[in-house]
Amino acid sequence: MQKVIGVRFKKAGKIHFFDPGEEDIKSGDNVIVETARGIECADVVIGVREIPTAENSAENNVPTPRKIQRKATPEDLERVAENKIKEKKAFDICLEKIKEHELPMNLINVNYTFDLNKIIFYFTADGRVDFRALVRDLAYIFHTRIELRQVGVRDEAKLLGGVGCCGRPLCCSNFLGDFVAVSIRMAKEQNLSLNPTKISGICGRLLCCLKYENDYYHENYIAQAKDYQPKVGDRIILENGKTGKIVALNEVRRNATILVDSGKETVVTAWETLLPLENGENVSQIAEDNIEDVETEFEPPPPETSPAPKPAPAPKSERPNKNSDYKKNLNRREDSYATNLFDNRRNEKVNKKMNRQRKNPNSKGRKK
């Protein structure tokens, strides 16, 4: 058996396991450990536990837990607090350099390692960014190793935190150690609205809590489903003898919304009270065989009466013939146009004759 402890480097980060050695470590303590990034100060979230030793771990590619260096001292905690102050200054300096180089990137967070051997800058961007010049400037200012790490929108929400649509702090920034795969099928199975604004978080991706409820559906209801599993569109018969069609299902409460054949009312009832109605079955026979102690009220059909005679249509008033009026107006316009044209030509001839007489007053007329 091997002793291990679980530590976290962030509030809602992934849990890593280390060997406590001979130290007396309890949950809530701080320890100094060595990681791939360098020396780090971590919070203990899982106390000492014993796990079976992996046989042939080297052959099976099973990593053995690393040993912690020591339990954190008050001086170490003061150093961690100083690093937090330096991170804020490094954040402002990096923002200025990003503006100088006009890079299309959004700075999210800055982390110092415990030994100040490396500074990690987290950013988001739509695509690939050439930040080689930025790295050179930052290395010249801080005189240490610089690492720029591009993260996605879900990691951005995890680092920044916030409040979800439920009014509570984000799950990813509070307790989720790692992200899980979420699909739109989970929302369909839970009969949720497929409106993206209602099933998406502030990161623009599907809500992580859809995964929690999806497991609950499968474990408790789908496994305990009875012989008849109602579906939307099935025709059923109710306890009172009425027939209808299933228009909606609620798998959590195990009830169904039924549209009665009359089309004037809807009924919400439990699944256990539903009886499938197949095509060609006699409704009255099914009701007598399967329904007991149910009183149904039927209204007698109204007596047949001969339809009242339709009133004679009123005589249509004589309407003026619009076509004849239109033709008359058109003929008048044509006559007036012809008259004006004749008058204009006659006036032109008179004017020409008068002009000739003015030029040659002795001439009495036009020479032939």
C-alpha cells in the first residue's frame, strides 16, 4: 500500500496526487511540490490515503506519485502573497505591450511560479497570433522565462469566474475540476427548450449542468421504465373513457399532456393511468374491460330539425355601365383632339399667307 495526498494549484483546478513521505499532512494544509512547470505551492484537498501499489508500473506506463518537498512555512505563504502582487503588475505591463504591437489577443490571467522561474500569460484569440516580438519584450523586462498560453472560451470563464443564469457562481470556477462533454441530445432527452439563449452559459457553450441531470434521467427513470413507454404522438385512452393524443411528456414527473379528441381541452395525467389505443380497437370495449368504478356523463344528441329555408337574395340595384361611360369619354377626347389639330393647321396657313403679304404688299396671291 502507498500513501498519497490530493492537492490543487487553483481553487477549482484538477486534483493531482503526491506522496506525502514522512510528513504529517492534513486537508487544508499547504505544501511545496515540484511539477513540470517548476516549484509550486499547492493546497491539500484530500488527506492522506492508502492506495494499492501498482505492479510493474514502469512497464504499464503508470506514473508513480512524486514526493512533496516540504510542508509550507509562514515564509512560503508570504512569498505566495508577494507573487500575487507581482502578477497584477505583470498583467498591466503585458497589456501595454499588446497595445504597442497591436496584436489581436485578449489577456486573461497571469501566473508566477513559486520560485519565480517562469511567468505564464493566459490569453484568448480568434486564430493564431504571432507574438514572438511580444515574448522578447517581456523577457527583456522580467528577466525570466516567458510562456504565452492560448485558452478557449470555457477556460476563460473558468479563470475569470462569474454568475450563471441560475443566479449562482459558475460551476467551472467553483468546484468543477475538469470539463465534461455536453451535447444537445441531453437537452432533448430532458424535454428542455432548445433555445440557445436558455441552454447556453456565459461562455457561449452548452450548460455543464446538463450533464448532471442527464445521468439522473438514465439512472432513475429510463432503467425503471415500465412495459408501456409513452411517446409523443401516441393515441391513448384516459381513466374517464375519453380518448386523445399525447402532445408532451415530462420524464422527471412521469406525466403526460393529452389533447382530447374534441380538441377543446388538454389533460395532464400520470403515465401509469394511460392505456395505449391501437388502430381498429373498440373504445367502448376497452373502457369496459380496463376501467372500473368510473362514471361518465354523455349528453344526448340534439334532435334533428330540418334546416330553415334560406332567405331570398335581395335584388341587386342597377349599376351604371362603366364601360359605356368610358367609351363616350374616349370618343369625346378623340373628337376634341381632331378639332384642335384642324384648327392649328388652318391657323398656320393663315399666318403664312399674312407673312407673304407683308413682304410683298403688291402681290395679291400666290403665283401659280
